[in-house]
Amino acid sequence: MVALKRLLLVAVLLAAGAAAGVALHTSLTQGDTMFAGKRPQNLGYATGRLAPCKTSPNCVASQADPKDEEHYIAPIALKGKNAIAAVRKAVESMPRTTIVQVEPDYLYAEFRSKLMGFVDDVEFLADPAGGVVHVRSASRLGRRDFGVNRERIEQLRSILEKRIRG
């Protein structure tokens, strides 16, 4: 019984030490963490299209096939020449974001998770003729995102709609 208690105590101390190490690492790391991953090479747009999602369920895109319920998300209805400027303000209002690239019709931002520093790559491409902004939000690492990318785009959509309504 004493040996079992000691073994349990050692296991608890190891788990606590690991948790403290992760907490210390994330609190002291201002740049990339070990969970940031490398920036994908397929970001950007060509001929009016953002890169398609991979088959893994950790990406949403408005240019995906609408029948693909796992990946498709509606574009953001936003008209005018200042669509990307409005998107930029909305993105900057959210925590742990870094704007990486801005062009007149395109914006690329990185969103970092609070605890572990996982990075999601989020892109916006204005389609002035269609009166929408296409979106793509994808996790760099892992297979699942537990709906985080979809939730983020819907949150941005809500921020933008509230600003439009005034």
C-alpha cells in the first residue's frame, strides 16, 4: 500500500511539473511556440481563388463546394472598396492576432491559441463584383480543430454585421 501511494505521489508530481513547464513556456514565449508550426506555402490567391482546404476537418472555406458541409462556410456579405479595411479592423479587435499581409483585396492573418500557441492561418479575399469577401481559415497542426475555425469566421461575420448596422 505504501509503494502504491508513493507511485501515485510521483505520478502527480510529474504531471504537475509538466503542467508548470508548459505554463512557464507559454508565458515566457512571445514568438513562435513549439505548437506554432511552419507557415504553409499554399497561402495567397490565384485567379480569384484562395487555396482549397485539405481533406482534414480543421479548415473552412467559402470557396469550397457548398455540399461539403465539413469545409464549406458562407462568404461574408460586404460591399464596397473598403471591405478589406473593415475586415482588418474586425480581425484586429480579436485577441492574439497578427496581420501578416494586406493588399487592396486580400488580407492574411495568424490567430494564436491562448494556452498552447497553436496557429491558424486565416485569409480574406474581396470579390467586389459578388459583394462578398471569401474566407479561408485553417489550422496548421493537428487533424481536428473542434470547430474553432468555423466559430472564428462566424464571430468575425457577427462583428462586421454589427458595424454595418451601426
